[in-house]
Amino acid sequence: MAPRRPTDTVDMLIGFAGFFGVVFLVVTIACELTGRPALGWALTLLFLVVLVGVLLRQRRAIVRAGQEARSASDAAVTRGGREARSRSGAPVPHDDGSRAAGGDHPAARADVRDR
């Protein structure tokens, strides 16, 4: 079983509230067109629209926090001659496009060793 992402629950709630928002929209329109009272349906629809807006804002904050954490961990270069690694374990590329081979020491880069 795959690990759950932090946004999974929020995504599920957005889908749930969005589905019922569409249902209540149809019911509200039908009540308005047939002359039946629609205030309760309209207020429920308003609540669901506000809920979807709040959930979308929460999801955006969660995704932004995850991106900031990922970029901070990818940008961190370890010291002591070890190469920097991302969360996946892959070496982090240096600014010059080469992979970290033995730290930031120029003699550790492949182009210096080939001379």
C-alpha cells in the first residue's frame, strides 16, 4: 500500500464538497424554477461553496509548505566531503551542472581530474 500524501484527505474533502455543491446547485435552481422555497437549499449551497474555498486554500498551503521543505532539503549541501543527496537519494547537481563527487573541492570534479 502506497503511503498517503498530506493532501489526500483535503483532496477527498474537496471532491465530496464539490459533488454535493453541484447537487445542491441543481436542487436550488429546480426549486427556484418551480416556485418552491429554496432558501434552505441556497444557504446549504453557500456553505458548501465557502467550504470548498477554505479547503482549496488549505491545500495550497500544504503544497507550498511541501515544496519549500523539498527545495530546502535539495539545496542543502552536506559538508565533510560527502555529496549532497535529495530526499530520493539521488545526488543533487551543482550550479555548474556536474554531480557532486566529493564535495566542493575543485580537485574532486571530473573535469579537473581529466587534465
